Amino acid sequence: MSSPGPDLTPDELDSLALRAAAGDREALEDLLAAVQPRVRRICGRMLLFPEDAEEATQDALLLVATRIGTFAGRSRFTTWLHAVASNSARSTYRTLKRRAAERAVDELPVAADPRTTSVIAGSRLDLLEALEVLGSTHPELVEPLVLRDVQELDYNEIARLLDTPLGTVKARIHHARKAVRPMLQVHD
């Protein structure tokens, strides 16, 4: 097969993903090449600093490669990919936050460290922090909210991806929005 570009149709991606899930190494290589730009966009929506988004992208692609066998075709591959990439971006954020917290105050550089810039800048990171708080008490609410409000998947896709009834998905998103809204209020 010739090297596929990022312009494969969802049907072509599904077919490639199912072949890769069945153990076809060439299909996996083609799939990873085809989805890398999409994964980079997904991670870039959540992490402000390009190097952080790239780290999350590489982690997500590794997860796709190692977990492709779990893709069963019940939903679109792109829907499954959105969940993997979103979770990777959140994991990268947690790692960056932990690294920043581990530094003693007197060790902090005078100039901003570009490796932790994403942790201390911007409203997307306020959302990531709110998701961390929400996840500590209601982890079942986080993924539906990210898939809907950050990745902009429709409710039916989310229900299929999570193998959860549509009404439950809508309720979880409603409760998640209600829980994070106070954490995202602008404070003067």
C-alpha cells in the first residue's frame, strides 16, 4: 500500500484500523502516519505550548500502537482516537503539573521554563485543572465532558465510544458542566 496521507476517509481509517488491530504491521504504520496530524491537533487544543502538545501527541501515537488490538470497530476509529488523544493530553498536563510542583520555590528560574509554560498559562489549562478536580471526585464525568466540549464529538458518538446509553451521557455532561462552571469563573 502506498503511504497514506492525512486525507483518508473515516471508512478508510476504520478499515486500516481493523487490519492493524488484527496484527497487520504495515497497516499499523500506515495508520499512525495518517492520524499523526489529527492527533497533534487534538492535543494542541488542550495544551498551549507546542512542545507539550508534541509530547502528548507522541504518547498518544504510542498508545494507539500498543492498544490498537482493543479497537473492535464498535465506533468510528476517529472517535476512539479522540478519546486516546484527549486522555494523553490530560496525562501530559498531570505530568507537567507534578514536575512543576516538585520544584522547590528557590529552584524556580527567573525566566519562564518553556517545559512548564502550559501548566501556568491560559484558560485551557484552567479547564484541565478543573477536570483534575472533577476527576478526583467524579471520574465518570470527565471523559464525556472532554469528548463533547473539547473534542466536539456529538452525543451519539460519545455514547457509542463509551458504550453508555445516550441519556446517561447527556446527564453526565450536564453534571460535569455544572461542577466545573464555578471553577472556571473569572475572579477579579
